[in-house]
Amino acid sequence: MAVLMSACAMGQGWSHDPSAQIGPSYWGAVAPQDATCGNTNSNGTLVPVGAKQTPIDIEDAATLLAVMPDIWFHYADTAMNVENTGHVVEVPYQAGSYISIGRSVTDIYFLSQFHFHAPSEHTINGQRYDAELHLVHTNRIGETLVVGVLLTQTDTAQPGVFDDIVSNAPLTVTTNTSESSVNAGNLLPEQQLFYTYSGSLTTPPCTEGVRWFVMTTPVPVTSSFIQQLHAITAQFPGYNGYPNNNRPIQPLKGRAVISAE
């Protein structure tokens, strides 16, 4: 996940392949502004720099239960223009859609895009899911909030909006435009409890200060959707057939993870 994804993709200076010299263990050396991601030293040990990095493993037993304001989703339809950024399949969102935390008229974040990682970046009690949706929002002063939705393939899932999106995704770094529309509200779980914590972008420059809300209930998707995500990822420039685009789990470093009651 990255707010500056389009700019990063143009350089293709990094990948998600853990065995590559441009993989996650070396992201901090890609450019000076990426140092927060951490880098591998001469002994082959990853030296983390950031103290609040994402993704994390969320352990239910270690979360703090709290009564939290609901997330109110105010999403309108947007054109189904699907981008291949060279790192994710992404749909940019037309201006106007937003979320509010509780009924606040000031705690509002506007949806700028959503994209996918396969397999999931976050894990729950050590369990990794088949994919993860990131809905990226920014408020009026430039602060970032991401809603993460875990996706799990099931035999009973019917082809739907997820399949439509990935079917429209180009195989090269470009954008496929469409006369069809999509509403991000249709990608959310019916039950909207969540975990929340302070983290970072999950791709270079790994900027911290990102407000994370990870939905507790996974959304079922088809196996075809998951397979297509991996097939597209394997063709990203610099991935050399590596089919995954998830960052490894990062240390919690004493952060509190709150579970909404």
C-alpha cells in the first residue's frame, strides 16, 4: 500500500520478492527517502529503522478491548478504471467519497484509491489470508488512514465485483478504462468491527503516522480472483515470476492494538 504508488512504480526500483536484492529486506537502500523501511547489513541481518511499521500480526489475546466509534462509510460509485502500477492492482477513486469516525464532522478522510495484496499483509493470530484489500484515505491536512479488509477464497463464493475488477486489470504497467462503475462499499464485510493501531505504508517509502483500521471479518472471494491476482503480480517488472506482493510481518515494538467492542 502506498499513497505515492504511481511515482514509485515508474522507477520499478523494488519488488516484493524476499530473495531479490531489491526485495523487502533491502527497501531502505532503494533511495534516501526509503530509509524508514530498513535495510540488510553486511551480516545479512535486517536492521529496522521505523518504530511503527506495517503489517503486523494481530494477536487477539494481546489486543485492548475498547468501545470505539463506528466507521461510517460514505462511498459513491466510481469509474472502474483499473491500474497495474507494477506493484499492485489499483482502482483510483473519484473525489467525494469519504469515511467518518463516528458521527464527527471533523474526523473525516476521503477515499483516494483501493488496491490488493496477495496473500494478505496482516495476519490474525498468525493466520495469513488469501488476499487483502487496502482502501486508502487522506484527510484535509494530509494524514493517511487505511481500511484493511481480509479476503478468503471459498468454494461457495460467487463471481462478483472482485472478479470484475481483476478481469479488467491490465497485464502491463498501464490503466484499463471502462464504462462500468464500482462502489467500494460492495467490497466491505457486513459485520464492521475492527482492530485499529498506528502504523505505516506497507511499501516504500514506508512512511509512518498512518492510521490503520483492519476489519475483523474476512470477505469471501473466488479462487479465480486469487489466482488472477497472483498471475498479474508474477508479471510485474522486476518480480521475475514471483507471484506474491505482501510485505513480511513487522515487529510491534510495544504498540497498542485496540479491538473495537
